[in-house]
Amino acid sequence: MQQLRLTRTRRAALIGLAGALAVSLSACAESKRDEAGGGGSGGTMVFGNTGNPKVFDPIFADEGETLRITRQMLDTLIQNKPGTAELAPSLATKWTSSNEGKTWTFDLKQGVKFSDGTPFDAKAVCFNFDRWYNMKGATAQSQMIYYGDVWGGFAHNEGITKGDPLYKSCEAKDDHTAVLNLTRAKGAFPAAFTLPSFAIQSPTALQKYNADKVTGSGTSITYSEYAYKHPTGTGPFKFESWDQGNGQITLVRNETSTMPAPAKLDKLVFKVIPDENARKQALKAGDINGYDFPAPADYGLLRNDGEQVLIRPSFNLLYLGINQKGNPLLKKPEVRKALAYGINREQFVRSKLAEGSEVATEFVPKAISGYTDDVTKYPYDPAKAKQLLKDAGAEGMTLKFYYPTEVTRPYMPNPADTYTAISEDLKAIGINVQPVAESWNGGYKDDVQQNGKQDIHLLGWTGDYNDAGNFVGTFFGRPKPEFGLEDTDIFNTLAAADASPAGDAHTKAYQEANKKIMDALPAVPIAYPTPAIVVGPKIKGVVASPLTDERFNNVTIG
């Protein structure tokens, strides 16, 4: 258990470091506010991140700590309205589909420049789409998780993505009109264009700093200078520095931004504080101005201290992943169902998650179009779980149970507590649990998602857009090392749902897919949590997003 938590010494060091940082930042912030005449423009906001970002080129990212930062600098063609999953204009002011959904035309915002001075136009849009499609190398392709899930394949598939490409071509009809041609229709569009991994970046900077150079393998992957030091977008903030030793990322106001305007803050600093209690203490001490994923038990205490606890609607899922290739016994449906019957999810939700959280009955949250209550359910029944294990010849089986450390996720406030609760339930039905704890950015995600080293593991998903395919399609739409699933029927059913046009047919297709998935049970859905974000009483302008898509361009310090 000691390896799961920061030592007191390290925690104190983190808090002390944050305090030392805040002294200088607060002086800067006060000075800027004085210059601005007070009243809330200028200054520096310090936000407590739960973990280090991966890189700043979002096409290689699929986790929140990276995308929270890149969202402040890089814009997509379409975005979400603040606090909702509804679509809104961004770099594209208008979008239309034709040719039975296989052609998308974007009318682009005029007068926009990237922070390096490069004009934003249709050629820049097409450059980005062509770059992703033509990405070379198994290593680079393996890290483009969102691209593989949405676009199916590359010009030349060299990594784990083996599907047929959805992308066909992109045409700059004129400076302010980009036409995207697809090989087939996809019901997830236009919502999927909001994904932060598909942000449009400066072609000049991408080429200058060798953005496509990705080398290494496994947990030893090295990215380009662009990805670490030179992310270049059109957003209200621009990159200044990343002090990896101290876990500090600094963004500054992009004075030339028209998306929608320069930020009100002078600086935005992300300070990495992995321990949730250390983040809370740093906020109380005034060393940071806010942080994400406060412990559910602290909501009332934080409110009593005058902090603003902003609760997001549930738009996410916690699941127990099962790797059928990791252990032959896990190929047996009886064994997978035994795991589901053996976990007391009701007690876990009541004791470990925030107010409003619910037990998950499938892999699509209730708020998502495509959810259906008409699925096979697995209520807590340890006696039935034991019998299923006996029938399958799996009594006393041993499972390598992977779980992450040094991170807090919106669907998993405390990974160690989550592991403990579920592992105790599994032990109670006669399973020998072999724990494997790994740092989130120190190998965990690669080991479970790329290398498939685990038998079972903890992960989850926060919805990126309102489409069931963003959940079940991402998980089970194609073979993945994470699950070791080889079920052609499920793959074909999800492909048909994905290709169906938006509307009733699209919804019904995913409802049928959900039924098949819960019958096969390739993993176990655990909960639909309701995460929160907390900011200090003087912070104004933060709008809680179900997508964890909080933008800080309108933030002021009162």
C-alpha cells in the first residue's frame, strides 16, 4: 500500500514547492491587477493538475491532463457550448454535409492567425488532415488512439490500427472553404470534429520542429521538439514553458488571438500535484486557485471554506477491463460473468463516489443517445459468482490486477481505494488477486492498452461528444490489446451502427449493440460517477463541463 500514496515527506515537498511558486505568481498577479485598475482582468491563475501531461501535440494524446492544457491553446473546427455537449462554431463558422454524409464542407472563420503568425486558412486545415492520414511509423500510429478509433485507418497501416481508412481527401476550395471527403458516412459526425485531438495546428511550426518524428517503443517513446516545446495554435493562450522537473506548465495570453478574443488572464499555470489531499491543502493555503476531481467526501468541507465546488453532470464511465488473451480462463463467458456478479457495485458507489453517481448497467451513460435499459444485468450475487467459477473450472484462479497510481481521473477519484474495494470482492468469491500498481504516465496506459500485460485492470472514459460510438465503439469496435476481444459479430454490429445516419436509426442500432455487448460481457461496467471541479471564491468565469472541457479564456480574478 505504501507505493500507492505519496510519502509525507514528498507531500510536504509538493505543498512547499507550490507555496514557493505561489509567492512569486501572486506578486505578479497583484501587480498586473493593479496595472489593469483592478476588477478582474490580468493576473495569473494557478491550477492544480492531477498528473503530468504526455505531450502537447494532441493527436498523440487521449487523456485529460494533456488535453486540458492543449484546449487552452489549440482550436478545433467545431467546439462545444460551455457547460454542454451541444455543438458550437469554432474555427468553422458553418458546416454542412452532402453526398449521403461522405462530404463535409466547412466555412472557416476569417482573419485568424496561428500564434506564430501563420495565416489560418483552408490549406492549413487540409494540411492537418493530410498529416494525420499519412502519418508513418508503427510507433507514431500506435499513439494516435483517437485517430484510429474515429478514422479507422491510415494511408499505410503500420501499427495496431488495421482498419480501412475513413479519410479520402481534403480540398481547399478557396482560402475560407475546406471540403473533406470520406470513403463512407459516419454517424458520429459532426460531433466527432470537436475532439481536442483533432485541433488544427500551424503547418509552419509542425514542419519546422519535425512534429511527425516519433521514435522508440513500449514505455520509452520520444516525441519531437514540437510536441514538447512548440505547440502552435490559434487559441487565447500560447505556450511559454514546461518545467518537467517541477511539474509546471506555463501559458501566456495570445495577444493576437481572435478565438474568440485574447484571454483575460496574463498567465495560466498548471501545477502538477498528484496527491488529492495535497491539492486541497494548496488551495486552502492560496497556493493554487483551483483543481480538478476533489474527493467526494470533501465537497461539503470545501463549500464550508468558501470554495466553489462545481459538479459536472455524469458523462463518464468506470469499468473493470478484462483481457481475454491474458488468461485462457477469461475467454469463458461464465468466468467474465462471475466477475460481474461478484462485485458489490452498489456498495462501492455509495461509499466511494460522489453524490449523484450511479451503478453502471452498460458501457453507455444514461445521458448518451443509444443508452437502453433493456440489457442483461448482473446484480451482486456472490453465491452465483462462485457457482459460475466452479462450473467453468476456474475455482481459485489467479488474476493479475493492474491499477494506476499518481493520478486522479473523473471516473476514478482514488484508484487505490477503487482497487481495494473491487479486489476484496473478488477475493471473497475465491479469486487470487495479484496486484500490479503502475504510474499513470509511467507505463500503466501503455501496458494495459498497447501491450496487454494485464488479466484485469481499472480504466474508464469521459465522453468526448454525444454519441454512443464514442464509448462502445472506442472500446469494442475493433480488436484491441486492452481487451483481447475477437468477436466479429460485435465488431460488425458496431460498424453498422457507426455508419448509420444520425437520428432514430442511429440510436436503435447502438441500443442493439449494447444488448449484444452486455450479453458477451467483454468487460464489467462499474459506475457512472459525477466528478467535480473546485475553484477559489475569487475566481470567476469557470463553467463546469460534462466533457471536462473547461476553458479558462474568460476567467477573471475578482
